[in-house]
Amino acid sequence: MKPTDNRTGTAVTVEHLCRRFGEQHALRDVSLALAPGRVLALLGPSGCGKTTLLKLLAGLDRPGSGRILFGDNVVASETTMVPPQHRRLGMVFQDYALWPHMSVQANVAFPLEMQRLSAAEVRRRTTDALVRVGLGAMAQRAPAQLSGGQQQRVALARAIVAQPALLLFDEPLSNLDRDLRESLCSDMAQLLRQLGTTAVYVTHDHEEACTIADEVAVMSRGGLLQQAAPATLWNAPASPEVARFLKLGALTPARRKAGGGIHLSGSDTVLPEELLAPASAAAPRAGEGQLLIPGSAATPGALDGAALRATVAAQHYRSGSFATDLALPGGALLRTVTRERLAPDSAVGLHIAPRQLHWFATAAA
Ligand SMILES: Nc1ncnc2c1ncn2[C@@H]1O[C@H](COP(=O)(O)OP(=O)(O)O)[C@@H](O)[C@H]1O
Ligand SMILES: [Mg+2]
């Protein structure tokens, strides 16, 4: 590979990547692009192909077809395979994979030992990495003398110490309990922004993905559904599948009438077009499709003046309020938050903020 600037991250381009295990299509025609210094989260349910994609980026596995480029250099294709040690990577996995017989200092220094640096330089860089992850005082301890969160910080220091061009993370927080997960996640997000290294971060957790990443790639069954900034995913999901995976709200089959109005299937309810988000309103009008009513756009209240009438299906107490599932006309369930306990099966009005609903037209057969 051509030498690159030692301090900055690499651009990553993935072109039509496929990987099969027997009959199992672990990746189907995945393409994505990541600019230098950006942090991308790969988000999707278990088994959707996240680790497979990460291993291909790492050079721990070969693609069936397609290419991966770091900058202008092809690192993987049907004919090229740059080994992991020549890809300038740092990696952090779910299990910390520290060497138990070596001190924290020695674990972190390890990637530098191959580089024929002076002992003073190794010490300087190791100390810097440990300070960055908040473990400046722990250098002489053994991994077993640290908590799980601290061990993962050591693994993070080891991943960044050699100034990699690309950092790869595979569910690094899933072995930690919730409080630790949250604090380490925001510390890592801050660190990644300071470093300016490009990073790909695998997770199945929405909040983690949004905290850590500039962009989120939503995956399902080996395919990439949408790559966008977190706010764009939430405000403009590309498909019903994305909306469903992100649990954005209720999806209900409906028909847009030629003269305007959205008729909810299996009911008498017709909603005005003004409730649609601008991008949905601009889409072709008449026809069948699915309407997304985001939970964040809907407020339960009086029947008078409500956009539609719903029925209380279930309620669960959540610290300070109730998670209330409402059955919409046609039967779809919408989760909302209410302050009061509502009687099961009682009718409530649903008030919907304008320009918040999304329309997904059914593709013509
Ligand atoms: N080495 C392998 N041999 C056979 N099947 C595999 C192998 N690695 C992954 N798979 C299959 O490929 C699919 C994607 O797996 P993976 O990338 O590990 O998913 P994720 O990390 O999103 O949970 C799964 O169905 C998994 O069983
Ligand atoms: Mg995985």
C-alpha cells in the first residue's frame, strides 16, 4: 500500500460486497462509502451480517465478490487480499482479548513493539493512549485487577496506540452493565471525535449507534437498507423496514385517495394530507401503501378535535409515566407515553402534529 498521512483516517469504499456460507447469504450486494475521519455504525438485528462485514474490512475473511478500497487502494477483491497487519487497523471486540500475564502497559505497548521505535517513544505513546482512555494511573496493573469497563478501556488504548487509519469495533459494550455502557459509550464518542480516525462500529443498540456515529447504516438479512445521519434516519426513514426496526411508530396499511386524504384500511378514518411530512406529501398521490404514524408525533387526549379515535390496548408503568399501547382504526398498535392511567379498552382521541407522518407507496407489481 502507498504510505498515507500517519495522523488521519482513511476513506473506505465498499462496492457490491457479497459473502455466502453455503446457502446462507450473509452479505448481499452491500455498497457504502465513508469519508476520512467519519464514524459509521452498522446497526441491525443479530444475524444480519454485521460481523461478516467487519471481518471483511479487517481482512480476517475474503469476499465472495465485490471490492473494498481504503482510499484509492484495493484491499480486498476476487484477486486481491491485503492481510490485516498491512491495513493499519485498530480493533476492539466484545471480549476484551487482553493478555492476562502482561501488565496494562505491556498490553497497550504491544502493537508498537513491531515498529522498531525507541523505548522512550513506546513509553510516551503508551502513556498518551492510557491517559486518553482515562487509565493513566493503572499502567502497572494486571488485567485481572481491573473491572470489565476498565479492561475494555485498555483494549481501546491498544487499538488506538499505533495511530491506525481505521478503527473497527464489534459490539464492544455488550458485556458491560447499563450504567457502564452509557458512560463508556459517550467517552468513546468523544475520543473518536478527537482522534479523527475513521471508524466502523457494529452494534444492535439504537442509542449506542446514535451516540457514537456520524452516520448509521441499517442492515437487515445481509442487505443495507439505509445509510444516513441519525437525525435523518428518524425524520426520513427510507422504507417501512427501517421504520419497523427503529421502532419509530405504527405502520398501518392505507390508501391515498385521488382527491386527497389518507384512508386507513379496515376503518372509516380518513386523515388529511397536511399531516404528511413534506417528502411524503410530494410523492405520487393516489394508491395503496403504508402510513407511518411516529409515536413522537401523536398525543393521546380528548376525543373532541382529535385526528383519529384509538382504543387503549395495554399500559405499563415506566418511571414517572405510562407506556400506553393504543389500537388504531384498522388494528395497528401505537406506543405512546401518558401521564395518567387509562382504563383498558377505553376510547381516546389521538392528536397528531402536522407534517410528521410518512407515506410508503406499495411498489407496483
Ligand atoms: N463462518 C460461518 N459459517 C457459516 N455461517 C456463518 C459464518 N459466519 C456467519 N455466518 C452466518 O451468516 C449470517 C450473518 O452472521 P453475522 O455476520 O455474524 O451476523 P451479526 O454479526 O449481524 O449478528 C448468520 O446467519 C450467520 O449464521
Ligand atoms: Mg456479530
